[in-house]
Amino acid sequence: MNRRGFIRGAAGAGLALGAGLPSLCGRLAALGAVPNLSRVEARYYAKLPDREIECRLCPRLCRLGDKERGYCGVRENIDGTYYTLVYGKACSLNYDPIEKKPFFHVLPGTSALSMATAGCNVNCRFCQNWEISQARPEQIDHFDLLPEAAAARAAETGCSSIAYTYTEPTVFFEYMYDTAVRAKRKGVRNVVVTGGHINQEPLADLLAVVDAVKVDLKGFTQEFYKEYVRGELKPVLEAIRAVAKSKAWLEIVYLVIPTLNDRMDLIREMARWVKNEAGAHVPVHFSRFLPMYLVKNLPPTPVSTLEAARRTALEEGLRFVYVGNVPGHEGESTFCPGCGNVAIRRFGYRIEAVRLKKGTCEKCGTPIPGIWA
């Protein structure tokens, strides 16, 4: 999709680029400055005649003329060469508990250096980070943080991992990949929080350098993806399959939105699919929706709905099913599928007890899969 097609699509969805954000023109006029964007050649694209290119990073396959940007707004064709504008341009950097991502089977109780740039390749109407994910890089503050510096900061501050998160890491692929390579050399693990809207070739390359991937499975019908995500379900399912077959650890989050994707028959179908295509051991988190961004007319998800979803997934044979965004709920804790003992007790992002011995339940010895060291 080219820039004109994106603008038409955004208008049709009732979206405005940069809605609620400072005016780009106004800010630049006030600062008297030119945006400090990167110009690093992008990967995964094909050069076409007449200085056109086709981006092959994600399923949109944006075909762009000179001076046009991809749907994500952070990759631009300049005279027939495709560039990423956000390489080393972090707009968010925080120290988070790994449980916040959420990863429940990855180094419990440790901190992750969480980083992001502007941009996303979908437009979720319920996005919680829309101020940065739906912005172009000129519209938000960012700072220089090259891959070597990011890796060094994680190591120096005692972070066990770097999390590529908040926005969609696919759109800053080159930055993420190079940072992951450098972090790995320093003994820091790499975890990715993604919507899974990525093509198979770049995903395979990424899986060779990261340790864990959490995929946000936003619904289980193409109709939901089309109307509320402006994306495609099929490539997300393909991404889940690919991660499950790789050496990287996989977890899945399903945000349960009242009346939109909370039908128990679909949740049962989804749980059955995860078991058959990814494995019964894959953790699935059913998270509570809170009204925000463009979906403010719906109430928060009833806890009873989350409990029903968890119960349904367990009935279908998934072994590790969680309730998210309900601090103190028993569904936050990890239960041994062998004896039912609490292997990891959580309260929100806090770890209260870990009863594992070399990755097995200390009571009965049943293996609890994950990354524990």
C-alpha cells in the first residue's frame, strides 16, 4: 500500500494521523529544527523500475514510489533505496519487570530493559500505546540510542533481558536485530512483544537471535482483524506456528474485549488450535480489556468472562492458562499440571514464591517448561 492508500484507509476508519499529538508543523516551526531521523538502509525489500520499491518485511507488501513511506510511517523510499528512519531512535526506554510484558515462564522476578521506536504496521482501535505506535517519528520526542549502547546499558544496569515492546518491533526490525546480536554477546537475553504481523523470512532471521516471543493474538476471526486491527489473521497464525517450531520460547496473549471477541465458542476454537499447532505447554494469557483510544464505549472485561475463558482453555488441554490485568487473582499464578501445586505465586508484577527446582516442580518433579536461568 502506498501513502495515498494509507491516508484513504485511515480516513475510512475514522482515524487521523497523529490525532491527539502535537502538531508536527507547529513543533518544528517552534524549534526551528529539522527532524533528527536515521537513514539506514532497510532490509527485506525489492527494487523495482522507476525508483519504486516493494517492502517485504510484513504482509502488507507496500509498493512505494520515490519519497513515499510504508504503512508504518517509519520506512521511506528515497530515490529508489528503502530506508528505516528510526534506527537507533528510541522514543521509550524503561526498566520493567519481565512479568509486565507479560512473560510468565521467562526468568521470573527479573528486570527487562524495555525499548521502542515510533510506528506500527497495524491500527488497533483499542491500542494502549497509541500515542507512540500511531505516530510518525517526527511527531514524538526521541533520543539516540545505538544498538551497542542499548546492549551496554542493559548489562551495566543488571537487566537480564532487553524487551522490544510498547509499539510494534517489526517496524524497527533492523534496530532490534542489531541490538539483539550485541546484547547476546554480553550475556543479556532478548524478548520480543509483537502482534505477529511479519513475513516468514525476517521472522526466521529474528528467531535465530532472540530468546522469547510473546504474540498478541487479538482475536480469532478475520472479520475482527479487518475491522478492529486493520490487519490479517492468517500471517499471525503462521508466525505463531513458526515461533513454536523454533528454539525461542513462545507465549500468547489474548485481550478479551466484551462483545467483540469474547464468544466462548471462538475462545474454545482458539485454545484447541493453540494446542494442536503450537503445543499444550504454550502459556496463554487472557487479559482484561480497559476502555481506551477509539474503543471507549465498552466496559472493562468482567472477571467472570476471563475466568470462563481460562476454564475453557484448560478444558481443551492447555496446561498453563493465565488471567491478566486482575492483580491478586489466582489465575496469575503458575500451577503444576502434575500435582496442582503452585509452582510460581504472583501478585500483579510481584513474585511471591518460586517453587521450582531446575525447571521442575519441587513437589512432584513434573517439568515446567520455560527459561528459568
